[in-house]
Amino acid sequence: MAANKPIVLVDGSSYLYRAFHALPALTTSKGQPTGAVKGVLSMLKRLIKDYPDSPMAVVFDAKGKTFRDELFEQYKAHRPPMPEDLRAQVEPLHACVRALGLPLLSIEGVEADDVIGTLARQATEAGREAVISTGDKDMAQLVNGHVTLVNTMKDEVLDRQGVEDKFGLPPERIIDFLALMGDKVDNIPGVPGVGEKTALGLLQGIEGGLEGVYANLEQVKTLSFRGAKTLAKKLEEHRDQAFLSYELATIKTDCELPVGLDDLDIAQPNRQALREHYQELEFKAWLTELLEGQDEGVDDTPGGAALSKEAEESVPARSPDRRDQVIDTQAILDNWLERLRQADAFCFDLETTSLNYMRAEIVGIGLALEPGEAAYIPLAHDYLDAPAQLERDRVLEALKPLLEDPSKGKIGQNLKYDISVLANYAINVAGPLTDTMLESYVLNSTATRHDMDSLALKYLGEKTISFAEIAGKGAKQLTFNQIALEQAVPYACEDVDITLRLHRELRPRVEAEGRLAEVLDTLETPLIPVLSRMERTGVALDAKRLEAQSEELTKRIAKLEEKAFELAGREFNLGSPKQLGQILFEEQKIPVIKKTPKGAPSTAEAVLEELALDYPLPKVIIEHRGLSKLKSTYTDKLPRLIDKATGRVHTSYHQAVTATGRLSSSDPNLQNIPIRSEEGRKIRQAFIARPGYRIVAADYSQIELRIMAHLSEDQGLLDAFAEGQDIHAATASEVFGTDLDKVSNDQRRSAKAINFGLIYGMSAWGLGRQLHIERGQAQIYIDRYFDRYPGVARYMDKIRVQAAEDGFVETVFGRRLYLPEIKAQNSTRRQAAERTAINAPMQGTAADIIKKAMIKVDTWLQEEAGKKNGLDAWMVMQVHDELVFEVKEDQVEAFIDAVKKYMRDAGTLKVELIVEANAGANWDEAH
């Protein structure tokens, strides 16, 4: 033990509670709460850094009663039982502490305070410095010339003077202080009516502490604080209680401990155990640091508490000693080609010059057949002479039959990108596809990001080489063709090796869970080539129309800015929340209805929308924000995204981003173009068909409500859809007690808000806010809705219970959405998870149906393209429940009839799916 280093004694129990209540709640993808564990470990890591090489102990309260319970039966009796979310974190925290190599003490019969007090006394007697890390004020009684307190959560250090400055009393009077005022948390009674100020006044006014006060009760009435004149009688009445409280508040410093100061050396951290715990708790940043060797005090030496046999078996195997091979001669290539021909499947990955699949050029190809053996074919590295790398066209020609072989499996990570790039080289990848990104996504969409680096960390416990490590960052980042071979080879070989190992890890997990393999094999994987074709086809844009709209928006935005200045009485930056908040809440005295996490008045969209009902400036700000966003996101940006070679815009569709299975898109994001506003419709007018073609838009009518009818089996909803009723008018008729033919437009709009609001779990408050009515009236509407549609209420109750039991909900087709917060003690988080549980099966089923439709329609279009007089039509976009096509003018009518049938047949529900389709010169006209 380093004799010149302070001994650090950590009050683990204090920090555990404080971290649980003070820090954000965190959970793993499986629902395991982890926020308190992370908070305490962060504090411990900081202490290890702040006190390098210091002996240390982390002390926790033991289970069971202590001597204080024998002294006073009601001791801590008022303290509520430990919350389940906290109880579940105790053992994982203890395991992590031990794995860090820190001595963990939990002594029966005494509290953590007493263990710390005893060790602090021993340190003082040995002339050693001791630091007590705690957030508990009781510990101030232990401070002396050798002992100080540190509170890492408040960056507070208390020596003798610090205690006196903070409490107004020296450390040796802290027990007297606690005895007089009591402690509600621990149920130490103290003297009734004596609070912090009174206790302080007594001890500062009369020398000798508690004994001195009781020896001089006649002096109490002479003290200057409020109530002093009558306090002596109260003190006398509760003399026994005061001295009992003194005993209860006194930290024992003479406990018999199984360890001494010499036993507090920090052991070598157990790297394998930490790796296991960080993976299980999903502490990704710490796991990355650990794998990179940057974790404080952690190296490759096993050390620390030995792993149990079960724990050792549960740690993912380390990467085998990979044998990387460079394929740079024809002989080596021929050998690999023969091995690929003999294999049922192989893993491949392209290294390219760009993430843009339309412009990317192939630089090299990684290949793998077995874990631990990978190869890289350099094809277009700038610095290599021709003899040092094989000719790209010849290599691609040799690989083409294998890549196009429909019987040979292809394994990759984000295969759609590789398929699209290879299509630019006239290679049409075929055969059974396996995408590890989609395997992970289907297994649990919310467990992690689904990029290879994140998956390697989560499922293999390995840190991969990031592109930035070999290429740099920012404007000076190299492209892969500029990367030296000694860096390119291990990077590319790691990609395919990790991908192959991920597949072997993930596929069995998918097959073990419900119908997830069916979701993967019949929905997600077949969609890969469909999306690739649609992306590469792209959609035509009228750039001049967008430029004209940008000019118009610029003028409107300027006028709104002038109007805002006029309403504010001065100029200000409309984009500055701080300036806007100052004008709204300080200068115009508008009431604050919500604050940011930092305590400032919120100017978020939802807040401004509510304020706009009563105040003109917020309304102008909302309109200004909306138009500015349209301009920057669409009218300005879309023309810049037109590909020079094709003259079309090529978005990227993402299968593994949203939690519920819906597709998302980027560059441009097609999912968020407004449809109801005039400005949004003008943007859609810029999406056009090429000469001789028309845009056809086909979308599902009220699909989520139909799915609700299917899932809830509510007879009223089923009948309304079966009879072809306007479902919103039917709901209005039921809720407002109006004949169907007499439902007003306002009633229908309200019913529409109710229909869609309830399937999203909207509360009466939310519905009232949307309809601009009182919460009570909104609750009446909701109650009437459930009275008329009792099956919906039963379904919602059932799904909440089922979600809590299973931890997930499923779509009609078996896709799962895990809900880690469904059992959270925090009601806000739990209710949010319950709302998700209600909506996710509907939204997810709708996503599954549109994906099935895309696969069916694409198969049909591919068959038509192969016929001599087949239909000339292309799928160009997918947006929510809508598919958009470019169709030859004289084939539009036949196409619409056929596409509606294919889309209707994509899902079989207890109600009929209705598809509406129209044609026009642009996307807006096709609605």
C-alpha cells in the first residue's frame, strides 16, 4: 500500500440512491435499468483518476437489521422500500465494482457509515490521510486533521474549515446538531419543533454541545432566535429522545471488521469481466475504451476476481487470429475463385471512393469464407503501379458469374449499397442474400444502431477499426483509393471477417425468437433489391419550379420577419431561442408554460403552437420557422441533389432506422414533405414525370384504422368498414349522437382527431389541446368513443398487460418492437411505453404491408419489363403508405387497375384494404 497516498473510502450506498434519483433513467434494450450503475461507476472512475494509486474501498449497507434497530424500533421505519428499478441495479453495480478491482465491503450488523468511520479512525491513528467520498451530511462528524469529505456529484471538498463554513459548526458538533434537529430520512426523532436554524442557534449560543445545552436549560430563553423563550420546556420534555437521537446519529468508529487498512489496495481490474458487464449493461463508450486499452487502470492482465466458469463461457470469443491475404496476382485470384465456386455462400464487401451509390467507384473487394481468414483485392489504389494490383475490369468480369449466381448465397453488411454500386458495373447480384444489418434490426430494432462497428461491439465485444482512424476526419479526410495498402488490407479484411462472424451470431438468435426469421426472410431481405432498383431509377425534378418557389418563400419570410419586429417592438434574431424567450416572456409578459431542462422558458414548437392561440407573435414565429425549414430543406436543397449524369434525384432508403419497421429516407428525406399545406403541395408539383410518362400515386386508405379494426375485432368498426362508410363520419355520428347524414365538417374533423389520436395513445389533455376544447369535454368524447367501440378499449387494455408481461409487442406478421420502459416505475416513461405498445402493432403492420406490396409490385414490373409488349412502368418513390410510379402515358389506366390489386393482396385482414390511385403530370396532381 502506497504510504504517501490518501486512503479513499467510498460511501457506495449514498451514491447509489443519489445517482438513482438525480440522474436520467437509463435502460438497456432488454429493459434492465442502468442509470444508477452508470452514475456510481462514473464517480468511481473519476476517483481512480483523481487519486491515482491510492488504496480504496467501496462500502455498501448490508441486508438485515443493525444495532440501531435494536436501540430504536422505528429507526428508518418511514423509509419506503427500495424501488424495484433500483433494487435491480445493486448486483450489477457490485459486480462491476469487483471487476474494477476495488475492494467492496458490506458488513452485517452495521451500516456503511460505521464501516467507513472505523476505517477513517484507523487511518487517523496511523497518521494516514483519508478521503471519504459521500453525499451524506452525517459523515461530516468524521472530519478531522487527517480526514476530509469529497462529494464528486457537487464537486465539493470539506476539511475542518469547510465543514464549519457549510454547517456553521465544527465537525465535533455535527452529532449534537443531528440529535437536536433529527433526520426525517432515517426517522431519527430529534426534538419536536427544533429545526436546522434552532439547532444551530442552540449549539452556537451554549457551549458543550448537547450535554451543555441540557446542563444549561435556563440559558435557552436568553438566546436571540425565534421561539427561544418557550423552548427549554420542550427540550426538557424530550430529553430522553434527544439523547437517543444522539446515539442513533453517532457513527461507530470501533466496529470489528474482517479487513484492515492494509487490505484496501486496488487489485488489477478483470478485463474480461468488465467486458462482459459493459456488454450486458450496454455501456458502449466504456466498452470501446476498454477494447482500445484506454480504460482507466485496465489492461490485459486478467487479475481481479476470477471469472466463474459460466461467466467465462458467456463472454463472446475473441476474434480468431485472422489471416489476411492480399490477392494481387492472378494465381492467388484463381485459387480464391475456385474456393468461391465450391462454397454455398461467401461474404463480400466493396471498398469505394464515395458513400453515394450513384458515383462510387470500386477501389477494392474484401472476401471471406470462414472466420479468421479474409482476403482483399486491391483494384484502384492511386499509389500502386499497375503490376502491383489486378486490373479492375478483369477481376469484376471473373467475379460476375459468382455474384450473379442465383444459387450461391451472398453475405454482407448493408448489402443494398454494394448491390447498387455493382449495378453501375453491369453486375446484377442474385442469390440468397444475408444482411447482418437487417438480422440485427429484425432481432431488436431498438437494441443498438445497426452499423457494423456498433454490432461488433454489442454482439462480439470487439472494437473495430473506424474509417477515421485510417483516413482522418473533416475536409482533409482521404478517400479509400488514397489509403496505404498496409492500412487498407486489415481494415477491409476486418470488415468481411466481422460481418461473417456477426451472421453466425445473429442468425440463430433470429430463428429462436417467434416469427422473426419469417419477417427477415419474407419482408426485409427480399426488399433489398427492390429498394436498390428504386433508388437507382430515381425521380425527375423541375428545378426551375423549385427555384421560383424559393424566391417566393424568400419574400414571404422577409415579410414575416418585418411583422415579427413590429409585434416585438424591436429587431431581434428570430432563430435565437434566447432572444425570442426574452421578448415573449420578459418584455411582453406572456406566461411561461414550459421550461427547458436547464430552466429557461421553452420556445419549442409545441409551446409556440399553444401560445399562438392567444398571442400574435408566436403565430408569426411558427409560420416563419415553417417556411424557413421548407426553403432550406427542400426548395433550396433539392435542385442541388439532382444527379448530373441522370438528371434525376436519387434518395437513399433506410430499412434499419425506425423502431417500427417503417422505411426512412435521406438526401432528400421524402417522408417529411408536407402534404396539407399549399407550400408542401407546390414542392410535390416539382416531382415530375419525363416526357411521354405520367406520375401515378397509389396509397392505402386509412390503413392504420383498418388494422385497429382487425386487431381489436370491434364489431362497430368492422361493420363501418364492411359497409364502406366514411369512418370519420361514422365515428362522429357515434360520439356526437348525430345521424350519419347530418354530421358536420367540424364534427368529422373532430372525429378524425379522435380516431387517429386514440390509436397513438393520446390523452384527454392532448385531444383537448388539438381540438381547442377543455380537457373535461375531451374526456367526454373519449368516453363516448370507447362506449361505442368497446372492442377498442378491450384491445388497448389487453395490449398494455401483454406488453408488460412479454416486454414487446408484435405486428400481424410477427415483427417485434421491444419496450424496455414498459415496467418503469416512473409513470411518465411507463405511460409513454404503453402508448407505443398500442400504436406500434398498427404502424408496424402498416409498414409490413407496404413492404409486401413493394415486393409484389416489383416482381410484377420485372416480369412485365421482360415481355415484348409489357408495361413500361417504374417504381420511383415510397412515402409512408404510398407508392409512386412513373408510367407510360398510354398504359396508365391498365397500370392503375393492376397495381391496386397487387397492393390490396399484400395483406389479408378482417377488413378489406382499400387502395386509391390517380395519375398526373406531377406528384401533386396524382393525388
